Amino acid sequence: MPKITHLLFDCDNTLVLSEELAFEACADLSNEILAKYNVDQRYTGPELLNDFVGQNFRGMVVSLQKKFNIEIPHDEMEKYVSMEEDRVIQKLERDAKPCVNCTPVLEKLFESKKYGMAVVSSSALRRVVASIKKVDQEKYFPKNHIFSAATSLEKPTTKPDPAIYLHACKVIGKKPEECVAVEDSKSGTLSAIRAGIPVIGYVGSYGGSEKQKEMTETLKDLGVKIVMQDWKEFDDCLQKVEAM
């Protein structure tokens, strides 16, 4: 394996405990959309989180359109995407917290200057920046190395599309095999793997040992060889990846 020079971190529920807050806002707006289109189904935040974790709101609405055979005009879709972004950011700026033991690891990596670091997310750029700023992690990442599948690409997309990881590698000037991604979700993991980037899985944000065990197996089935339950394990996990 080539020398690892860059670490690419997912944001939601990898760096910042944001998914639960975001999906509360997503559920309210998703239910408004479904009601408008005379669909009886309604979602709670946890139900949406279970079904669509790792996807951004645009990708989620596309999935809902397919599932319920509805069609939302482009201009209306853009309005909903903007509304969701505003609602989620409001929640994050008030309540977001860092993932347990994550910030000390970032601080140590930043001080060592051994690796470049970037954030690679499905979420809108404003939301990502609001999240890491709220938990005082913004200082660890160059502003032009914070990437959003919803915002940074010419054509917006969402993970598991590998486009955002390939774009990040191009911008930072690294080959995929020179990077390691840290991901908590199936869609995010597939995005990195399809881009040719080795992945360290993180399951510490999932509630309860049974769910963490289930997600560990899910990520390993996708090809992830190293999974951590706590950010305290990161150094050892990275060493194992580098030794492969």
C-alpha cells in the first residue's frame, strides 16, 4: 500500500453527533411533503435515520419519490432543500455535540502535522461548517478541504455515489490509495470504497452494543477490515491500515 498522507473524515455521526438532530428536522419537512402529495405514510426522525442514514436530504427525497411514485418539480425540490438546510442548521447551532473522544484525536493529529485532513460529507456545506464550528473542530481543516456532495460538485449527488470522494482527492492532489476515510454508515462506506479509498469504520455513535455489533458486521460485509467503537482506538486502527 502507498504511504498514507491524508485522512478524510465523514462529518455526521463520525465527527459530530448531528444525525439525530438533523433527522428530527427532516422528518417534519418530509411529512409536510408527503401530506401535500396525498401520501398517508408519516415518518419519525428515528425511522428516517434508520432508512436513510448517510444520505443527504436531496437523496432522501429522491428515494421517497421513487417509493411513493410521486414527482416533485425541480424548483419545488430546490425550495425544500433550502428549507431543510435552514431548519437543520438552526438545530445544530443550538445542540450539536462532538462524537465521544473525537476532538482530542483531531487535536493530536493536527499538532503532529503528519497527515493532511479533510471533511467529506453528503450534507450541504453550510450544514457541515455549522456542525464542526459548533463543536470547535473547524480549526483542524483548511476551508477549501471541506467537501459536500450536495454543494461542492457541479451536479449535486449523495453518498454512496463515489463522486464526492473522487472530487476531494482531485482537489487535495492525492490518489485514493494515499488516503484513508473514516465512515459510520453503509452509504458513506460504499462511497469511499467505490472511489478506491481504504476505510476505517466507526460505530460508536450507534446506540447500544447490539446495534454497534450489527453495524460492525454490515461494514465488514462491505469490505471494511478495521472498525472502531471508540475514537480512542483510532491510532491503533490507522496503524493497522498502514501495515496492510
